Amino acid sequence: MHVTVEPIRDRKAINTMCYYLKGKDPKYGLLFKFGLNTGLRISDILPIKIEDVLISENKFHEYLIIREKKTRKEKKIKLNNTLKKEIISYMTLRKCADSPYLFYSNKGGYISRIQAYRVLKEAAQCCGVENFGTHSLRKTWGYWTYKKSKYNIGLIMDMFNHSSQRITLRYIGISQDQKDELYSLVQL
């Protein structure tokens, strides 16, 4: 049976997972926060280099500029203060000083997509987060941004390069939320 990957709708679950991942290895805690705060695909996050984010020790570039692997489109992201604090904190704890990659692998280069999935999935299972996959980070960003932006689906649709609002709403799990709400309306 195919299980749909869902966003994380519970703030407490997000905090628990973040705490778990930081305890395992600070770079996985940062990876989690990075996905939640940028809405990028995991394949676009993993190859990010320190120099893509930081000009010097505590000075950030105005934008993180990447070329998306899937679409080949350039994306400019203004990192929020939460993520900047996480990066600064991570850089003080960082073990591998010689790697140019933010999410370095102990085997050289950066963490593989499979390794990232393995660690994130383990954290989700340990923290009781169901229907989790690497796209859950992106979907979670979309879900919470949709709620915080007072339901501005057009902007989120544009960020995800989706062709319709329906696709975006389904992707971030809003249509499922609405269906769930319907089931609780009538209780005979």
C-alpha cells in the first residue's frame, strides 16, 4: 500500500524531532531546520556550501542563491532569523572544519540523499511522526506558510513551481485537513 508523505502539522512534533536530531548530530538538526524554513527539496539543500550562506564567521549573504536540481531554475532565498541562529550555533559545534559543505559527509563530500532520508525517517519514527518522507520538510514549510500567510496559496504555488492551486493544496495536505474536518462535522 502506498502511503502519502504528509507535512508535520503539530508544532510539538516538530520541536521533538528537532531536539532528537540535534542530539544525534547537530548537522541533522540543522538539515531539518533548513528544510522547514526554506521549503527547498532535500536534493537542493544537501550540496549547499558554507560560502553559499556565510560571507564571514557571523555575516550572511543577503540571499542564498541556488539552482534547483529538478527544474534548473535559479532560486533566491532570504534566510530568516531562526535559521541564521541555527547556522551560527551549528558552526560553533561543527566537527569537520575542512569540508566546504554545510552538510558534510564523514566519507567526504556531502551527505547522500539516502543517508539524509535514513536519519530523518528514524527520527520521525522515534518521535511518533507518521507518513514522513524527505518531502515532509518541504510540505511542512508550505503548510505552515499557507497558514501564517493567511492562506496566500498563489505565492506558495509560485514558490513550488506548481501549475495550479489544487496541486499545491493537495501537496501541502490542506485538502486532507478539510476532508478530516468534514468527518467531524456530523456525528450521528
